[in-house]
Amino acid sequence: MADDIEELHRFAFRLGLQLSSYQGPPKTTAPHYDITGLERDRAIRLGAMPVNRRQIVEHFRRVRVPRSKLNQYRSAPIPRLGDTR
């Protein structure tokens, strides 16, 4: 999870995650990457902050994409992990 999608993709790229681990619009309204326990440990070493389930829910409520805007994402190109624009 991150404060915005660009930050999320940049960190995932640093972590070496595959784009196939990304979960976001239009599949879900809360953009995130699914990671393993080992990837989580590495993410924390790279500066990610560990959070509990309550904090995750609070964060998703702040950053989720409203369902009314999901259609915009259906035709949008998938971001490239190496793209830092």
C-alpha cells in the first residue's frame, strides 16, 4: 500500500515485485500488491512501515478509487514498473 499509485509502483519496482502481484482498478478499489512474508520482511528493511489490519482498512478507506470512477481504469494502460514519471 502507498499514499498514491505512483509511489506504490515505484516501491514495488525497488522491491523487485512483478506487476502480476498488483491488485488495483478495475479489479479492486484499493490499490495494493499481494506479497509473501519474505517480501514483506524485505519491504520493511527498505523502509516500509509494518501495519496492522485496522490500519490497513483505514488506509484503504482514504485511497480507494470510487466505484463510479472504475470505468476510467478499464481502458487505461497498465503502468510499467520501471516508469518513474
